[in-house]
Amino acid sequence: MRDLMTIARDAKAAKAAVARLGTNDKNRGLEAIAAALENNTAEILSANTADIENGRANGLNEGLIDRLTLTEARIADIAEGCRQVAALPDPVGELLWQKTRPNGLKIGLKRVPMGVIGIIYEARPNVTVDAAALCFKAGSACILRGGKEAFHSSMCLTGLMRGALAGEGLPEDAINLVEDTDRETANAMMRLNGFLDVLIPRGGAGLIQAVVRNATVPVIETGTGNCHVYVDASADLAMAARILANAKCQRISVCNAAESLLVHRDIAEDFLPLAAKALAPDHVKLHGCPRTREILGSDIPAATEEDYAREYLDYEMSVKVVDDLDEAIAHINKYNTGHSECIVTESYTNAQRFLDEVDAAAVYVNASTRFTDGFVFGFGAEIGISTQKLHARGPMGLEALTSQKYVIYGNGQVR
């Protein structure tokens, strides 16, 4: 087992070799990784079964078990994600612009690799592959530190990926997994100045805030998702019910799942029973405001400030009846995490106001928040969904994993 400093040195030594790889070499490596995953599905599932059994024994909730679980279909999707990344244009070396100054200097700006990218994440073995594939195509080495819950899965996946690269004559130290899951090792990784060029946390609020507070290396903050669906007075109520059920229940463990429902007062008496019926097959527990409880019954728990601010990651949801669009936007901007927000409306004016005034990385009109995803957006895969405003925001694909460099051509100019 390599310790953290050995991994850091190996990754730093490999970054120049990875940065020099051409597009064809990187794509060849990604295709080899995809094939290795598909050809070793049984081995991956065996490792994942051990993680699931340990997770259940240690009391992981069903949302986390779902994040942890791999299936043949999910492994096939992960492999397809690698191929999608291979098919994407290579951002490295792209000349963003070039201009000639009055003194004859030609000044341009082009994309360049980050160098070494660190990713700390939780019980999401798919992140092991998504992150490695994106970093590799973006010309960077990576250091991955997954949660102990997915240890066997991540070890298996990383071994297969490193073997696939080595088999193609490509630098296997482009992909590195920290095998020590002790918290102190994670803290040490946050302080790898001189080795890590950027650190990206991907997981729950506790992990993300721990990295933001403790890291001395540059951090890109990916977000928890307290996402809202607002049903406006003019909404098609049947459409709204479908969107709500999908946004909340299609997969509860993900950050783009809806956690809060807002309903305009003019249609609350008609829509709230439809909403309850749409959510009933999944036994969603509602936490309602006083007006919600008047309509649906006082057996619904009263919603608290904590409920409105909470990312449940479970079959629970807060509900509030609002007087108008102004109150809906104000409520969302107060409680949301800057992730994904939806309005269901037939009003063009209200839709445009919602798009303009809601402060979030992704804002939807008449569509589920579940679409906030790098794969869906055409990025092949994503490293995470950034909820901050510097460098990158929203699903982070290849371009978000590059830096920039000014290149200047002269013919003897001096200043």
C-alpha cells in the first residue's frame, strides 16, 4: 500500500507525462478503461457486494446504500460515460482568443491542464471512474480519496483503470487512489500544497464544509442540493404533478432531487391533493406550512425552519403555500443551496423572472431538477456540480477542469 506522500509524489511526477499526451492517446486510454470495466463486471459487483454488506451492517440509510450500489446497468453506464468523454472535443490546447497589439505582440489565451487534481468523495463508487476519466482527458493526474463505505469498490475500479492504462503504454500514475480511509489522511490531503493544484470535495454538506474549512490548497466547492419545485398559479397541474414526482422520487439520494415544494395560493387547494397523490406510491412524508396542513390535514407534521433548509436525501419533503411569485423567489433564495430550481408555469413573464432572479447554478422552466447532470448536459460525465461562482458553476465537465495560459508571440519587442 502506497502512503499519501508516495502517491502525491507519483502523481506530481506523472502530471507532465499526462499533459504531453495527445488526444488520440487519451482517448485510447479511456476506451481501454471502458472495456476493462465491462469485461470485469463480475469482479466489480463482488467488491461492491462487500461494501453493501458492510454498509448495511454499519447502519447506512437507504439513500446512501443506493449511492453505494453498483449494478450491471450502472457499470455499463459508467463505461459509456468513459466513451462519451473520449468522444468529446479535447479542451487542452484550445486557443480561446488571439489579438495583435499596436506594438506587434500577438497575445493569445489557451486552455492548459490543471496538473494534479484531488477529489474527496463519499459512498459513490461511480465517482471513482467519472473523476479519473475526466481528469485524464483534461490532461491532469488525479488523486482520489473515496469514503470507507465504498473502499472495496473503489480499490477494484482503480486497479482496473490503472491496469488498462499500463496495458496501453500510458502512465498508470495518472490515476491514484488513497487506500488509507482514516480521517487524518483526508486532512493531510487537504494540505498537500506543492502537490495538489486543486481539491474538489464531492459529497454531503459535512464533507464539503470540512474541506472548505480545513484545506490550504485551492478548493472548488461542489454543493449539497436543497432544490425546489415552485408550482405557479398558471401551471398545468397534471404536468406539475409529474415533474414533482420525478424530481423528488426518481432517485432520492442525489443532490439534484427536489427537497421542497412551493405552491401558489390560488391553486393550492386543487394542486396539493394531486401532489400528495403523486408522491403517495413512494410514501413521501410531507412537512407542511399551516395552509398546507389546512388543505391536506393536520396529521402532516408542521414544517420548521430546519425543514425548509434541509437536504433530506430521503422520502421526505417540505411544503409551503406562497402568496405570489415574489414570495416564492424570496423563499428559494433564502433557503436554497445554489444548486437547481424549477418553476412550473404557463406564464412567459413569470418564467423569465424566475430564470433571472433565482440564484442557482441551474434554473428550470417546466422540467425536473433531475436533469442537472454532466452526462445529461452532454459533458460525458461530471466531476461534480459546483455551487460557487468563481472558476466554475453547475455541472463541471472537461472545460471546468482546465486552467488558462497566456501565450505571447513577438519579434524582438522590448519594454
